[in-house]
Amino acid sequence: MKKLNEMTIVEAARALRARECTVRDLLDACTAVAQAKNLELNAFLEIFDANESAIASAQKRIDENDASLLCGIPLAIKDNILIEGKIASASSKILENYRATYDAGVIKKLKDAGALFLGRTNMDEFALGGSTENSAFGVTKNPHDISRVSGGTSGGSAAAVAAHITIAALGTDTGGSIRNPASYCGVVGLKPTYGAVSRSGVIAAASSFDQVGPITKTVEDAKVLFDTIRGYDANDSTSIPDALQKVKKKEIRTIGVPRHLFADVLDADMLERFTSTIKNLGFEVKDIEIPSAKPALAAYYIINFAEVSTNLARFDGMRYGLAKRGDTLLDDYINSRTEGFGEEARRRILLGTFVLSSGYIDAYYRKADSARAQLTREFAKAFEEVDIIATPTMPTPAFKIGDKSDPLSLYLEDVFTILANLTGMPAISVPMGFVERENPSTSLGIKKQLPVGIHFSAPHQAEDMLFAIGEKVHST
């Protein structure tokens, strides 16, 4: 029998109902592993004390056979998702001591389902980055090789799932922030259709991109978690109304591959692993062209900087968060924001303010927004010819901590993932095996096996197609 902390959601739910363990046993097993491993990995910023009332309630529901699959299941929650009474810092000094006064929409749904919360996970500050190196509280290390990054911005959540610290986790995805660490850590990560999951109570980075989604050990678990957190929320103006919530089911026959994006960005062994995985699925594979996909990276970051600048303007040292006083009101603003924000946050605030400024908004922001609309049209046209579009999730496996200190080199890693955020379509990263890289812990020439992911995107509200092809990858 598997150790309790190593189980999937479905396995743990089955064990709880078969009386093979109790809710307390399951939570204690995960908590013990969290306390043992977190000092090395830094996946959690805080491991919560056990909520006795929630444990008792979950156990009672299970004993009475009146419970969802998530009842009694310990989950890790990214540090930008509000849990009432708990600190939600977005891994930033400016919110280091901010305690949430209400539950995020997804947290309400999880509480209704009887889920338990193991702790809050590390992330890039305000979800700005791709490696969790931008956290104000230290980098999260990859469980497969602690000299390498876990990915970002949901690196803590992905590392916690990969290391079997938690059964599953929630992350947020702005430009690949769920799928990137899922690929680097060898787990499953889903970015839902924009508006399918509530953003209420999620600390905003780029509001037109951000989505909450699951990070899990299996595709089956990703569906369980997604089905629980999805749905309309009146507190989120971007939430899809119930009348428009349509589950699109279609038999997958053709996979489209935009190979023109692979040149000069994809490692040779990554391409070989991707090609082999696609071939083994047994579907027709068709090369497609998405002409606006290459300039899309520039458009994404222009829009991202603009929205980040706007969203972070509220953190001024006046209302809540870090407050540093100077001789004048201007000094208060400057001191609070300079000491409160990290380097990447300050960079994006400055660049975002620039692209929105008078005289430059037409030259940059509005052109980027037009490019976004064109990209969306091109994907809609592509889905008339193919059912699913596939790429590797990331161009490389996890890189060594500190290797991408140049921010531009890190931005370029998002070449495949940002497309789903720009268009609002759903996308999933599923493990597709391993590639070899240098092992810094040995001088014997033994290579390290590092996980890599395959990435599928589908038309709006067609998450079921992603689950179907994800399961196919797992079974071949």
C-alpha cells in the first residue's frame, strides 16, 4: 500500500471511505512530511495548525457517506489566494503581515466540499516571474534536483505535489505559472478557460490573464479539483455566467503542431521526446501555422506590465501593507514601495507605467492589444482544422538556480505557455518523461533525469478534451 501522503485524490478518497485511514491520519501524514522536507525545498511559507473543527466535520461527512471526493483531502494553497484569517502575502514584503478578511471564491467552494488546507505555498512575488526565484522569502527548490528551480510562479505548489508533501494544490496561471512548474516538477497543471474559475479573492497580477487552476499528480485528479472550483461567481465580473457555461465534448481526431515556433528555442532532446510522445498517441498529426504566435510574447509582456503597474498601484503604504514614513507624503510612497517591492515587481511597475503613459500608449499598449485580438482569431481558425494543439510545455527542463539572472532570458521561456493566456483558451501540461542533464552532485559523469511536460490547448470551455488527451498520454 502507498504511504498516505503519496496517494492521489482519488486513492485517498477511496482509502477514507474504506476506513483504511482517517482524515486525521491523512492530514498528519502530509504535515509530518511537510515539516521534514520544507527546510530543504522551501515549498511552504507557512504550514497551518490543524483545524480540529474542519477535521471533525470532514470525518463525520465521510462516516455518513455524504461527502465529495475532496472531503478530508489536504491541499496546498498558493500564497496569493485568500483564506480568511490566514496571511496572504503574495510572497512580498509589502504584504508580509496581511491577514485575509474573507475567503476567495475557490476557497469557499473547497470548504463546502470538505477539503482541508495544509499550508500556503511559496511563489514569485505577486506572480511575477517564472522560477520562484523572485519570492521575498527565498527560492523554492526542485524536488528532482535541489540545485534547480521548481518553476514559477506557482513553484511552491508544484514542488509540494511533486515531493508528495500534499495530495494536490492550487496555483494561479498568468502566463504559464501553473503549467511551467508542473513541467519542471513532473506533475499535471491545468490553466482553465478564462472566466471558468472565480478570481474573487485572488491577489491580482494581470487581471485579464490570471486564472486559478489545479496542480495534481494525475489528470484524473486535475478534473476532480477543477470540477469543484469551477462555476459562476457574482463577486467576479469576469466569471462566465451559468447560462454560458458549456462543457464542450468532441472526439479527438487531429492534433495540430505549430512547429514553426520550435526553431532556435527547443532543446534537441526535448524535441525528440515531444515527437515520440505525439506519435505514440495514435492521432493524425497536422502541422499548422499561427502567424502571430512569435510576436505574441512581446504583446503579452507589454499587456502584463501595464496591468501589473495598475494593480500594484494600490500598495502605497497608506491603506494596508508595509508603511515606511519619510519627511513628506512623497517620501512615504517612495520608501514604502521601494522597500516593499522586489526588483522584478519594481521593473514591471516602471515599464507598465511607461507603456500606459501619454504619448506611448498608442505605440505600445494598444498595438499589443490589437496583436492579442489577431492571435485569438488565428487560434479560432486553427481549431476549425484541428481538435487539439500541442507543443512542449517549456523549451527546456528546469534550469539551475541563478542561471537566468537576465530577466529577458527568463521571459523567453514562456514562448509556448503565454498563448493560452492571451487567447483565454484552456491548456494543460502533462508529464511526458525525462531528459538528461548534468548532475552537479557527482563528478562521475552520471546525468540527472529531469521531468518535462507536453502542453495541449483546446477551444474555450473544452477542458474535457484536455483531460481525455492527458489520460491518453498517461496510458501510453
